[in-house]
Amino acid sequence: MATSKIAITIDQKLLHRLDSLVKSQRFTNRSRAIQEAVAEKLMRIERSRLALECAKLDPKFEQEMAEESFAAEMDEWPEY
């Protein structure tokens, strides 16, 4: 995976907490800790966005569409 260097500004108290995690070997270094934190946050944002989009769906309409598709496929299924 290609990586890029960036510079960030971080609150001193937060930095001390981050350093404590590195010191206790929870993370190998600051960069790794920050990478994992950013990746986790981005994943949460994507999941919440998906949940918001799913909430816009009409369950009755979706059920009707599924049943319509299923009924059309029934004719194509072999007899057992």
C-alpha cells in the first residue's frame, strides 16, 4: 500500500493519550495509531451514510418488487 506523509496539528492532551497507547504497545507508533483511527472513522461514516440511504427505502414497495421478481422467476424453475 502506498503511503503519503502529512502534517497534523493535535491537541496536547490527545497527543499524550496517543503516546500512552504507543508506549503500552497497543500501536507500533503514532502514525499507525492515527491511520487506524482515521480508517475506522471513515468506515463509520460510510456505514451511517448507508443506513441513512436505506432508511429512505419504502419497505412495502421493496417487498412488492422482490415478490414480483420472485414470481417471474418461478416459471423458469424446473419441476421437482
